[in-house]
Amino acid sequence: MRPIIEFCVNNMHHGTGDVMKKLEENPDYDVIEYGCLGNCGECSLFPYALVNGEIVAAPTADELYEQIMVKIKEIEAMFDLLGE
């Protein structure tokens, strides 16, 4: 299972560009940047991304990276449990 991590270009002022670059270094992740993800409320307030379609947000970009990694591990554990 390859996690899909999506970022909004309008959210980059929160420092998510650095998070995106860090995640792009892992060839096992699909990292995509869009002009808009349609979550303007979250986008204006704090750093966020979509991980397999679920919103992951945090107070800072560094914490966002950590939360994304937690979400990826949760998804991988679920797939392991299902034997996929």
C-alpha cells in the first residue's frame, strides 16, 4: 500500500513545503501538490495535508510531519491486520 499524501499550495505559508519535500524523499510515498484541496477553513488556520483522503493537521509544520507519519503507520498496521 502506497500512502497518498496531498498538499494544498495555499497552505505552504504554514511551512508545509518543507514537510512535502521531506516526504518526497521516500520513494514509497505518493506526494501530490494541488492548487486547492477545498478545505479552506483548515488551510487558513494551520498546517494540514490529506493522507489517503483523511485530514491530518497540527499546530506546526514539524508536528504535522510527525502526525502524517503516525497516520501512515496506522494505515500500514490496518493493512497488515487485514493481510493485504
